[in-house]
Amino acid sequence: MEEDLVGDFQNYQQELQTVVIQKESLRLQSMEVAKAMEELQKTNQKTAFKITGNVMISKPVEEIKKDLEELKETIELKIKSLEKNEERINNKLRELQSKLKEVMK
């Protein structure tokens, strides 16, 4: 029983660590997208370059802005999903911690 609880606790800790790393990675992506959008707002150019795979393609600035907006929205949704998952895991860890304290008395 005790070993099972400890194993579960460790598994949830690892899962939490993975979620936190994913969330941080997405936040960095979001900041990069925001910076790119900011730079596009400053430009007077009608076209800009976008990297697609190993190729740099010239596209209308407005189209790139639209793509970046959609990407930012997608990233934000993923972050919210990970935050909910993080909260669920934290609740489970608290529950397991309480059970472990009871078993070890």
C-alpha cells in the first residue's frame, strides 16, 4: 500500500514537471510570436519573409500577421489546457501527500 502511494506520488511529480516544462516552452513561443507581431506593426513594407521548413518565402505582411494571430491563439489555448492539467495534478499530489502522512503515522 505504502509503496504504491509513493510510486503514484513520484509518477505525478514527474508528470507535473513535464507539464511545467511544456508550459514554459509555450510561453517562450508566445513571447517570440508577440515580438514578431510587434516588429510587423512597425514596418511600412507590404511584404515580409516567412520561414517555412527550410525555405524563406515572401508573403504579404497582413497575411503573416493573420498567421501569427492564429498561432498566438493556439498557443494560449494550449497553455490554458496545461494550466488546468497542472492544477489537477497538484490536487492529486496534495491528496496523495495526505494519504502518505496517514499511512506513515
